[in-house]
Amino acid sequence: MKTLIDWLKEKGFEPNNIQLYYEACTHSSYANEHQSNLDDNERLEFVGDAVLQIWSATALYNLVPALHEGKMTTIRAQTVCESTLAKLNQQMGWYEFLRLGVGEEKSGGRSRPSILADHFEACIGAIYLDLGYQAAKKILDEYMKPLITAKKPEDVTDYKTQLQEYVQTDNKCTIQYRLLKESGPSNAPVFTMGVFLDEICMGQGESTTKKKAEQKAAKEAMRKLAV
């Protein structure tokens, strides 16, 4: 069975810390079903997120013509959002290397955007820690850089950033996102998030992740404010 290590070797890389890549591909559901000392990929996800932030910021800074800070913020949020990372994971075939628990596998975890996005970040984190930033950059330049200037589909529009920029003209306004309701089974929860402007709920959104629900809430708020 092919692994992330094989994928990297095909790309001309020589992985050193093999265990790091198995950890990157181990979902918490798999770790929980097996030995207690098996590490899942959550810590590597944290590292990968940081790598993506610095890579995307640098790539945006180097664009010609130069973009203003607000536009850079919007494009970065769209480029490294959950749906984009999940699609990249599928495009690159990394999802095949993901180790899931039996229940998570049966419930469709291998195609769940939140899991795929976290897995992508963990893999980038492992590559960075094992092979250095230049190796991670080479992969991101090849697969992610074209997305920076590409037209963004609806599912990666960053309504949260748009809303933030819209209300910045009024320094007295504050934005807060709050969990209003959580329903469904524990392995497939549904979150309802509300966005509040000065304690007034301006929009609500419902999705399988809090991030997506917040985006939907922000979209509804933008629709009301832009009237």
C-alpha cells in the first residue's frame, strides 16, 4: 500500500523521520481505537497551519502589482481555508494515506472536508519538521500557488473578512461569533453559529464545522448590512 513517504520519494525528496509521516496521517479516531501511546496528527496540524500562514503571506507580498493589506488578508483566508485545503488533499492523493478509525471510515470521514484539511496541514507540518521549509515551499509553490490568483468559487469566499472590513469604518462596532446550538450525533455534529454586532445577532449559519457555520452567518450579516 502506497504511503506519503512513497509520494515524497516520487517527487524527489528523501524523508528521514519516517514516524513523523505516519503521525501526520493518523486521525484521532484511529489513535483512540489502537494503542494508547499512538500519537494523532493534531500537533503536526498546528505546525502545518503556521507554515501555511508564512508561505501564503510571503507569496502574496511578492505579487506584482502589489496588493494592499486588506486584499492580501482576504486572499490568504480564501487560499488556506478548509474547502481549499480539502480539495488539494484530494487532488494530490494524500487522503488515501489517512488512517481513520473504523467508525469514522464508515461514516465518510475520508471525504469530510474538515478532516482532509486538518490532514493536509499535518502533512505540511511533518514535511517542514523533517525536510525544512524549502521542501514544504516547493510543494506549496507547485500545488497551492496557482490558487492565489485563480478566481475563487463560492465555497471559499471569505465573508468573515469582508464583514470585518465593512464594519471597520465604525470603530465602535465589535464582532463576535457565538455557538447557538449543537445537534446531531457526536461523530457528525451540526453547529449553528451566530454573528453579533454590539450584542445584536445579525446573522446565523449552520454547518458541520464551526468555521463554515461562521462564514454562513457572516454572509447573512453582509446581505443585511449591504442593503
